[in-house]
Amino acid sequence: MAGFNTHITTSTIIGVGYGAAAYTFMPDISATTCMLSAGLCSIAGILPDLDSGSGRPVKEISAFVAAMAPMLMIDRFRRLGMDPEAIALAGAIIYIVIRFGVAEVFKKYTKHRGMWHSVPAAISAALCAFLVVSGDELDIRLLKTGAVFLGFMVHLTLDEIWSVEWHSFRPRFKKSFGTAIKFWNPNSMWSNVSTYAKLAVLLFAAVGDPLLMEHYHLHPSSQELQEAPAMATQPQTFQPQTFPITR
């Protein structure tokens, strides 16, 4: 399989191209947002190796995600009316939970090249990114979500490429071929049920996100909610109706 350096280098290159394309073809999006999207793609390129159990990938990924997640959620914290001290406390709690809680769960309950190396896992990671990143514009959140999905899929693709050996222009497939880009694990029914159950929960949470519902007019926007009380308190004037007199 491809090594850590290969994964992070390739996903970084792809991420830079992704950010550059966004900056070129989406002029309304700032350069800072495009660079952040490139960085998310780069880091997502090593996310699948969280199931390796130990070693450099787990330490690097868990530490970085634990540090980045609270910063990406600052705008959400402000919308909840939290003061700076409460935001700092929430950030510290999130860091501890991810760094020492989530990382330990991956070490204990995942198997390398299991269902965490799969397409539904890539979608789940992207949905987590959608729920974590903040912002009032849907296209910006989708851009960052797409960056995470792209980086995750780059990792899976590299693993599949490294599962093929060439001898005299003839391919020889290793036993690991087909264990990265997959939708189903034939060796573990429980891992399949668990993966798709989590995916369903994340999908339900993402669809119920207020910004997404406002975009598709399924939920009143914050501006409409603010205008509603003002309209209710305005006095209404009634004009008498006149009817024509027929003779």
C-alpha cells in the first residue's frame, strides 16, 4: 500500500489544484476559503489511516483534527450566543474528546482496511465536515465538504493503485486489491451495518441543517424569523369596500 508520505504529498497536490480551480471558476469565493479547502483536502488524504491502530498517521491525524475542529466551529458557537470564555471551554472539550476519545475508539474498534477504507466512509467524513464547518453561504460549505471527500478518495485510489504489481507488462493483483474502494465488506456483516447506520444518521443531520433547509425553502430563514414579530405588531388598516349600485 502507499505510504504516509505518498498519501499526504498526493492529496496536497490535488488539494492545491482543487483550491486553484475554485478560485478560478468561483470568483465570489475568497482566496482564503480556497486555501482552506486545499488544506482540508490535504489532511483528508490521510484520514483513512485512522484505522491503522498505531503509529504516525493516528497521532498526526487525531492531533490535527482535534485542533482544527473547534476553530472551524467558532462561528457556530457565536450564533449560540456563547461568550469568548465559553467558546474557549467548548474548544478545549472538543479537543480532548477527539484527541483522546475518538482516537481510542478507532484504535479499539476498527480494523485496517476495514469499512473505514470504503466509499461510504468517505461520504461520512464529508458529511462530518459539512456539519462542522460554519458559514452563511451554502456553496462555501459544500466546497469544503467536497475537499474532504476528494482527499479521502485520493487515499483510497492510491491504495488500490499500490495493490497492483507489474511484471513484464503484466499486472499481478495483490490480496489487498479491492479492499479500499468498496461499498461492502464481505467478511464482516456488523461493520457494514455499523457503517451504513452512521452514514444514515449523518445524512439525516446534514439534511436537517438549517442552512440547507433555508436554501431549498424548507425552513424559514433567520431574516424571515426576525421580520415576523415586527410584521405582527404593525397596525393593519382596513379600507371599506365599495360596491357598484345597480339600478
